[in-house]
Amino acid sequence: MLDFDHASRTTKGARNYQEDTALFWTGGEARPSVSDTSASNGAAVVAVLADGMGGHAGGALASRMACESFIKAYVDQHGPNKERLIEALTAANQAIADTVDANPMLAGMGSTLVGVTFGSEGIEWVSVGDSPLMLYRRGEIALLNEDHSLAPELDRLAAAGAISEDEARRDPRRHMLRSAVTGDDIDLVDLSRRPLKVEPGDYIILASDGLQTLEAVEIERIVAAYADDGAVAVANALIRAVEALKDPHQDNATVVAVRLAPHSAVQSSNDS
């Protein structure tokens, strides 16, 4: 079984509250990962990130509940991994529904969610919303999951000539979500079709949309510069770069970085 090096870092940005949550499960008790980079001791790693919405209290609660419920349901389930991912997402959504039913003042709260499993077969994921899941491989960043905001729709309009690229980029509706975990039926779900094999040198990056203050080429440059130093260095560098921009409208930004542990990368290379 492969081991994984992982880390999570976050910033409030220009806000005075935090609505992002990230959790890891490595075969034991689920816990927030702020400075923990321990290996998975041969067990599968599960990483989940949620970006809350619904105001200070509601957004923070929704993202935390979504992550905790996702991890618990995944761990409690048995069977094919894809089914466990769907069950975990369903449990996260139901937890928010139950909370809103018990306290109607929280109506409107919800979150994005991206959950990823890491194992010997590769990575699999389920996601709702616009929190990006990215693969860094050989110097390039690729988006793995679907973006459920209006941004892709606006970009398609621009590509068709209906609006200009500048209008698409500046449209205030760009970050509106077409799908989220709110306790209601989920309109759009992105589920990986098959496991994606992780290669030595790869990084898997989960993030809230606050990271997208950085251009993709800048994310590539930063990951490449710190890749050899490990997941903590990569996560720290990405958040430092977001903070250095001092965007007056900077959203919360959270980054989860995961790679094969160096000894596992050597083993993977020898096995291939």
C-alpha cells in the first residue's frame, strides 16, 4: 500500500471570518489538517475540502459539517469506492438538511465539496460546486473536476462571440454556483469515471476558489519551485503567494497538497 505526504494551509484573505474547512482521514480518527503531514501508514487517504456559504455562522458550520459527515460516512461504508464516495456526499448533504430543519434560521447555508480518495489504484473523487481539484504533473497544472459556477457558461458565450472575453471575465455573476451541497437535491455532481494513477512527482491540489486569485501559470511555477520540498512547502508557498497579492476583495483561500511519499514514489517507479 502506498503512503502519501499531505498538508493543508489556509488564509482568511480580506475577510474577518473563515468559511473553508479541510479534513484528512488516514485510517484513524478524522481530524483537521493544519500542520499534520504524517504518512498514511499503508491505509488509503481521504481528503475533503468544503467552501461554505450562508454568512459567517452558516457558512463555517456548513463546511465543517459537510467535511465531517463526508469522512464519517465514507469510513462507515463498504463496497466499491465509487459507491462509497456517493454515499459520503449524500450523508454530507443530509447533515445540512437536518440542521436546517432543526434551526430554520440557518436556511440558505451550504457549501461546495470536493472529496478525494488516494490508494494503490490511484485517486478517485466526487465534487459539487467550484472548488478546484488540480493535478500537477511534469510542470503543468490540469483541472480534474467540473466547475459548477457560471464561469464556464460565460466563457462559452465569449468563445461563441456573444460577449467579449473581458465581459465574461468581469461579469459579477461569474462566481454564482449552479450546484452546491445545501440539503436540497444536488443539481450537478462530478464523479471520476475511473481511478487516475498517481505518478512519482505528481501533486494533487484541492482548493477553495480563493486560490484562483493566482493565475494557473503562477500556480504551476510555485508548485514546481517547491515540489521537491514536500507537501507542507507547496501548501505554504501557494497561500503566501495569495496573501502577497493583497487583493482587497480576497476570499478565504484553502489549499490541500498531496503527493506520493518519497519512499512510495521509488517503490512505484520500481513496480512500473
